Amino acid sequence: MAIVSCEPPRSGDHVAIMDLTGRIILVVEDEPVILLDVTSRLEADGAHVLAAGDLERALVHADHPHLSAAVLDFDLGRADTTGVCWKLTDRRIPFLFHTGRVYSAFQQWPAAPVLLKPATSGIVAALGTLLR
């Protein structure tokens, strides 16, 4: 498990690290402002984003037949994304955690990078590594 702490981007900063054109990325985040921020950043780099603010929608989107990767907040308030992690693992779809805390459960998915919030600018680079 690699834990990465990223500096928040400065206002107006946007450098394309990877062209995500044609990639379908699931973003699971229960905080609407963060969900919008991450979604906007990935779309600016060419991704088609499946956004989920709750576990039920996340589980549905995790079944998308052309899903490329996922960005997961682990703690969704009353639920966590463990079920989504196992579904993605079974489908061999790479994912990373974008979280405010580190959880012991992350040890179950050692290949999944852990980016500490706020890390919107680091998500594209981490996805680039996962999608190579």
C-alpha cells in the first residue's frame, strides 16, 4: 500500500499528465464538492466519468462493461466501499483510494495507491500509473 500526500493545486493550475480520452473512470465520493472537483479534473483530461455519491450507485457503476479504473473514497458515512473494491478486484479493474484517513482495510488491496485528500491533481498521475 503506497500512501501519497499531494499538495492542493494552485488556482488556475492544470497540466495534463495523461490523456484519459476514451477511458471510463468511476469516481465514488460522498462529498458533493469533492465529487465535482475530481469529476471536472478527470473530464478535463478526456475521461468519461461515472460519478457515484453513494454505495448503491457505486455498485451499479462498478459493473460497467467498459470501466477502465476507479477513484474511491473509502468512507461514505453510513457505508464503506469494501463491496466496490472486491467487485473491481474480481473484474481486474485498477483503483485507487482518495481519502481523508488511512484505514487498516486498505491492506487487503496492496496494489491500490492511497492518496490523501486533497489530492485532485495527483489523481490523474496515479491513474496514469495504474493504466499503463
